[in-house]
Amino acid sequence: MATKELRELRHKYKAAYTSYMLCVQALSDASQTGVVPSAEVLKLEDKAFNELTVLRQALLDALKTHGVKADKTG
């Protein structure tokens, strides 16, 4: 059973992933049309990627901790 912490991290991770994928799509669209992405798009992509990376690690760490606790309880 997922803990409150795991549920919250999962929701934050999914939101960060969605934001990142929107940036990926914008960069892909720009590359298909030969347009240089705006500085704002590049800044948003960098921020989204960093947020996704941090939340991914937090979620993985929480899952490992949850798994260890589950193993100990049986």
C-alpha cells in the first residue's frame, strides 16, 4: 500500500514529467521547422529537467525506503 509520502511524490513526479515533455515537444517542433527555440523555452526546459531529476531521485529513494520497511515487517 502506498504511503501518503509516496502518493504525493508520485503526483509531483508526474506533473514534473508532463512539464518536461511539453518542453521536449516544443524543442522537437522547433527542430522540425528549423526555428531556433526562444531563450524562454530553453530556460523552461532546463528548469523542468532539473525538477524532474530531483523528483525522480526523491521518488526512487522513497520507494527503496518503503521497500526496506515492507521487507522488515514481513
